[in-house]
Amino acid sequence: MEFLGTKLLNDNDFLELLVRFLLNITVMLVIVRLLYYPNQRRKDYLFTYVIFNVLIFLICFLLSSVKLELGFAFGLFAVFGILRYRTEAVPIKEMTYLFIVIGIAVINSLSNKKISWAELAFTNAAILGATYALEKMWLLRHETQKLVIYDNIELIKPEHRAKLIEDLNKRTGLTITRTRLEKIDFLRDVAFLYIYYFEDKTPGYNNPADDSDDDD
């Protein structure tokens, strides 16, 4: 049965779409929701990753028969892969996860008949396993950075580094391990510092039970 010259339903193609989509969405959600989000707690990126993955998968799958295939995939992959948001610079780790969700969508949507389901499943499992190993096993401690405006520029001198960290610990309530000077504004008598700390060393910070959306 057709409508306006287009089939209402193609059983084989629709079934393939469903199977590939379920595989894609399952792998993507495990990586984004179970590996990324518990550490980063960024709902804005969580939303972005899910929507990017779904849209790119559907675009690639539906247009794969137009014979654009490999060139189209790499072009789309490159366009989305270099995106930067105007409001803020995207951290390298978030960009890596964006690269992962785009890659999963492209692989699962454009793998042709020459690639078996076993090979496709292994590819998804390899991506999932590598991400899990890096996030949960080899990188056991997640170091977070924040940019702060510091008003006591006397303490930014190298010889006062211990006093600087002690003062920042008291003010922020964090257990800061190191700092990096970004710039000094002598007109305002302030310094812009990056502070670094491990979340597991800060009691009560970034508690998984806390569903706060506060971002810096």
C-alpha cells in the first residue's frame, strides 16, 4: 500500500530500523547515563548527548540509501564533532563524550550488509568497554576544576602557595590540591585562578543523591 507514491510500511526496512535503533539507544544510554552523568552531574550535556545521538542515527539511517554513505557520514561526523557553543568553551572530556555518541550513531546506522550483527555487536561492546574502563577502573579519581576570582593577590606569589591553598580551602570548603593562575587584573586588584580538587576528597560534595543542576 502506498500514499503519495511512498510505501506506508516496508516490513524488512522498518524491522531493521527498530533493531538498530534499540541497539544504538541502549549503548548510548549506558555510556551517557550510567558512566558520564554520575561523575559530571551535567543535565545540560546529558540532554545534548541523547538528542545528538538520536538525530544523527535517524538522519544517517534514513539517508543511507541515497548513496552518500561514507562521505556523508564523515562530513556529518566532522560538522558535529567540531561544534562549539557560543556561551562557553566545551571541556575536552565533554567533547570526547560527544564524539562517542556521534560515532555510535554513525556506526549503528550506516553499517552495511557486509558487516555481520556479531561484528556490529562487538564494535558497540568495545566502545562501551573502553569507556567503562577509562571512567571507572583506570581513572579512579575524577579531578574537577573551577575558575574563581580571588581578591587577595598578595597570596598568589609562588612563595605563598601553601597559604593560598589554605585560604581557598577555608573559603570554598573544598580540598584543593593545586591552583593555576589564569590572569591578574590590577585595576580591580583581583586574580583569576583555576582551582583543582578531587570530588572524592570533598565530603558531601557532588553527592549522587543530590540532583542539583548548579553549574559553574
